[in-house]
Amino acid sequence: MTSGNTVVDRLALLHLLNLASPALPIGSYSYSQGLESAIEQEWIVGESQLKDWLMGILDNSLAKLDVPILARCYHALEADDRESFTGWNRRVLASREAQELWLEDTQVGGALRKLLIRQQPGIRFGDCEEESSLPAAFALAGYHWNIPLVETALGFLWCWAENQVAAAIKLMPLGQTAGQRVLSELKHRIPPCLERGLALADDDIGSGLPGLAVASARHEVQYSRLFRS
């Protein structure tokens, strides 16, 4: 497996599979990122609308905010630049547009950081007292496990896509085969989104998805729900 001219060794590949696995005990599966509310309000009623919803988030949020900040956190780790790492971590958390999105990011990101610290006390920036975002924690894991940046970011995007489709299968009459069709479409969209995210300049980083923010905020007060708020 290669990333540009960098060869990903077999152990790093196994670490990447572990990092992107739904079995990783960090709680990603317990959140829907507003998807449950969007389905409840019938903004999403079928496979096609689900695909459009997820691709919109991928194109306009993950590629413009999460991926470029994950990359900057990774580079800060390479440079042993704690101030930069902390600053970009704060930036992504400040960009979460609903309390639920902020809570998910800090709880899942914090769980991943704690998992890494338990495996290796003294890991670089593991002692940071700041709330940890998931992009920053993913960068920490990728750097710690010698996974190149491109593959680390790819794993981050795949983990998001798989969790979202799994949530949709639980929430609507979608079915496993239809879920795989949506994932297949996302597979083809992820590489160009990754490239755009990694090429983004500092001043261009940012995301604004009012629909996602409203869905997440409504989910916080939704009467009956399967996923955490």
C-alpha cells in the first residue's frame, strides 16, 4: 500500500484498519449527527435523499473543515509544535454549530485519546488538557501508529461514512443492500474530497451547513430517539 512515494508497512495498515473499525471502543456508533432528526422530519425518506444528504456533508463540511484541520494537527505532531496542535484543535471545536455536534466531537475524540494514552503513557501531546476533537485525536493516532497522513485522513472519512450509513439502516427502511449502494457511491466521492481538503489553504478552512446544524439542534430535544444527544 502506498501514499505518494511513501510505503505503508503492514503493521501500519493493521493499525489503520483498527482505527477505522466500528469495534474501536470510542462510541462513534452512538451518534447520528442530526441524521435521526432529519429522518424524523422526513427530510430524508429514501435511499436517494440519504445519499444526497451524506454527500452534501462530505463535500461541504468534512472536506472543508475536518480533513484540513486533521492534516494540520498531524503536521504539528511531526514538528513537535504543541501550540499549533492546540490551536487547530480549538478551531475545529469552535466550528461545531450545535451543542450535540460539539459534545460528540469531544466525547468521541476524548475516548480515542484516552485509548491511546492507556496503550502508551507519555504519547506526544497526550497530556494536553484541552478538550480533544475527533480530527485531532485521529491525527494523534495516525502519527503514533506511523500511518501516513493521506491514509489517516482516508480512514477518518471512511469511519464517518460507515457510521452514518449504519445509523440510517437502523432508522429507516433502507436494508443492508441499499446501505452498501450508498457506501459504494461515497467510496467514489471520498478520494476527490480528500484531495481538496488536503490542498485547502488556512484562510479557506471553514464550514457552514445550516440544515445539519438545525437537524442536530432539533435532535437535542427530540422526544424519542435511538442515538445520543
